[in-house]
Amino acid sequence: MADLGYYSLLIAFVFVIYSIAASVIGSWRRRPELVISGERAMLIHAGLLMLSSGVLVEALVTRNFNLAYVASYTDSTLPMFYTIA
């Protein structure tokens, strides 16, 4: 599950770079189809970030200490409210 979050972040990075480039180039060259493509890439980027955030929340709730973030910032005695807050 952690790999899903990792790869979704990598793919989100690619989409945000494309979104910026397509929007700027589309604006400079007055090509609305590129600007629209950049907007859609940003929506995909947002969805991928939500997916990776969901994976992290799932790891926190299930106390998956295999992830460095979960192991560093939580422990097994910490109440669930503080774990996900």
C-alpha cells in the first residue's frame, strides 16, 4: 500500500510539471486547447495527491510502522484522535 502512495506522488509531480508547461505555452501561443489540457492535468494532480494522502491516513489508522513517517511521529500508545490529527 505504501508503494501506491509513493508512485502516486511521483506521477502527480509529472502531471504538475506538465500542467504548468502546457498552461504557460498555451497562454503564450494563444492555444486554448493546451490551456484546457493543463487545467485537466491539474485536476488529475489533485486526485493523485488525495490518493497518496489517503494511503498515509490508512497507514496511520492501522499503525503501519513500516512507513518511516508513521514510525517517527506515532507510537502504539498514542490515542487514535492524536494519531490522525
